[in-house]
Amino acid sequence: MADSKKFSTDFTEGSVPRQLIKFAIPLYLSNILQIVYNVVDMVIVGQVLGSVGLSAVAIGGDVTIFLTFFSMGFCGAGQVIIAQLLGAKNSHALGKFIGNMSTFLFAGALILSLIFLNLREEVLELMNTPAESFGEALSYATVTISGIIFIYGYNAVSAILRGLGDSKHPFIFISIAAALNVLLDVAFVIFLEMGAKGAALATVISQGTSFITCVIFLYRRRADLGFEISAKDFYTPDRELLTRFIKLGLPMAIKSASIHISKIFVSAWINSFGVAVSAFAGVANKINSVAMLLSNALTMAGSSMVGQNIGAKKFERVTRILQVMFSITLTISSLMAVTIYIFPAEIFGVFTDDKKVIAIGMEYLPIAVLMFFGSACRSPMGALINGSGNTAANFLTALFDGIILRIGLSIFFGLTLEMGYLGFWLGDALAGFTPLVIGAVLYFSGKWKV
């Protein structure tokens, strides 16, 4: 790759551990920032509107998160294909794909926003939105659904940059969005008293600003990033590239949606065991999210690195990437497991002082360890499955991880073996090892090299 390419990164040469860590850290920080500024919405609205506002933002936010499954799946596929094209040094096809991908996602966002704007009241009713917060939730959902195109746009340009090996600039742009979101929350919710609608407007404006800034950067630095693009790339479909994109993106979108839905199913059963169990489920989710944030960052980083090296036909380097990923994730998971076993009461006590809830936490300890190691194993194998662009492996992961095993094992342990809420947690934890099994079969079959 030419020396003038200042922003894209060639992952086919150099130290794998250094490249992986350097690429993953901004992704990890970006994930944390996204959580922080989502929490800011709830904190500010909660302080002004109380429980009604919290309910509105939580429910309206769930609608928005659900709508992003399409974007997350296809953007993940786009990141992989871009990395493979970059690794193959195919700058012309790279520009054509970026144009086609952008148009496809824009159309998807437009169609979904129109559908859900017309069905937003029915969706809120299906979610059993309390009557007291229905109006505020409707206002929040209306604004965020109208602005879903900016969320899709930001996800798309971030995926493009990650595929090109640049994780630093997506972090800069999400930092801009986070800071602007806090300022606008204060202005709209506190000073202008716009309620949940103001919080939604702050989110959409901050996402839109970040998206537009990122697009300008991407276009101006296209030569430095290693691709060529023209206006016709956006309106002239390339059948081969689009087919490849849809074949990979569809199972990844299904995987994203099915895991989300199956986790809701498991949570619904766990909540049926009473307030104390439901309360600890929230604590468990927060603890597990710490492991998942790191796992997701490494998966995104590893996917680009694997994709580039497969594109460059450097298969032995892919093996080295997976080895480094396993060493990092297993070390961190081991430290987390030891920490939670030595200081369980102190960790659970950060969230609650209810003795019944903490007692349930003590029962949960072995399952927490399983969750940690499940996250550790799914990261490198997820990078191989995604980075190779193997459609069959992605579809099988979606089917088994998202539906068959997560729901099936939860019912088997929870109801058939009468283990109650611990059985549902155990089934959920064991399902997390699905990518390890499918990824191992893919690796030893050698089909990821095709």
C-alpha cells in the first residue's frame, strides 16, 4: 500500500498484537460513549419528568434499538467486504461497493421509518406502554423513527472507516455526538421544557451532525483512505457486489434481531420469578455488558483484520490473529472470574443493598463465569465467521445462537429440569458458546480460505 495512505491501515503486515489493541481501543471507547449518552437522556428526562419520562425514554429507545438490527447486520457485512477489497488492493471495486452499500442502507432506512411511523401507536400498545407515559413515549418514538436515517448513516460511514482500518475517527465523531447530545438535552429538556420529545430531538440532531461530519471527512480523505468514488457509484447497481453484500448481510441482520428477541424471551421468564430475581437480572445484565463491550470491540477489530488478510491471501496471518485474540480475551475473562469470586458481595453491593437480591447473586456466580468465558470465546470465532464472509456460518450462528439453543436450552434447564430462574440463566450462558463451535468447524474445514 502506498505511503500516502495515511488513514487506512494495512493489517497484512506488522505486529498483530499491537495492531489489534490499537484498533480495538477506540472501538471499545466508542461503545462506552454510546452507552453514556443514552444514559444521559434517561438521567436528565428522569430528573425533570420523573418516572413518566424514564418510562417514555426506555420504551421509545427500545423501539429505536430494534429498528437498528437491519443497519447493524448489513453494516457489519459491509465492513468485512470493504476490508477484503482493501486487502486485495481493489480500490475501484471499493468505491463502487461503498456507493452501492450507502444507497442500499439509505433505502432500507427510508422504508423502515415510513412503515414504523404509520404503525408507531400500535407498536407502543404491543409493548404494553403504561397509559401515563404513552404520550411522551409516542413523541420520543416519532422523532427518533423520523431520524433513523441519521443513525443508519452514521453506522454506515463508521463501518466504512472500520473496514478501511480506521477506528480512531469514528471515535472522534461519536465523541462529538456525545458532547452535543448532553448540551442539547440540557437546552431542550430543562430550559425549553420539551420533555421526552426534546431528548429525542437532541439525539437525532447529534447523530445527524456526527453523520454529516463523518461523510465530509470520508469524501475529502478518500485518496488517503485508499478508494476512488464517483456519483454513478451511488445510483448504478453492481449486481455482483450487491449480491455478495445481501448474501452476507441478511444472516448477520437475522442474527442481530434473533439474539435480541431471544434475550427478551429469556428475560420475560426470569422476571416471572418475582421482584428480587427481576432486580438481580438487571444487575447481571450490567455486569455481563462489561464483558460484552470488550468482546464486541475485539470482534469488530478482528473482523477487519481477518477480512484484509483473507483478501490478501495471507491465511497463516489469520491464524495468528485468532491466537492473539484468544490470549487477550481468555486472560481478561479469567481476571473477571477471579475478581467476582473473591469480591461478590462488594460487586453486587454497588447496585443494591437488598440481602435477597445479593443472595440470588451468590447463586449466579458459576453462571457469571460461564458468561465471561462465553464472551471470550465468541470474540475470535465471531471475527473469523464475520471476517471470512462465510454466509452459511453466519446463518447457522443466527439460527442456533439466536433461536434454537438460547431458547431451547433455557426451556430445557428452566422448565424441563425444573431449575427455575437459574436454569434460564444457564441456558442463556451456554448458548453464548455457539460461535465457538461453529467457528471451530469453519476453521478446521478450511472453507474460510475460499
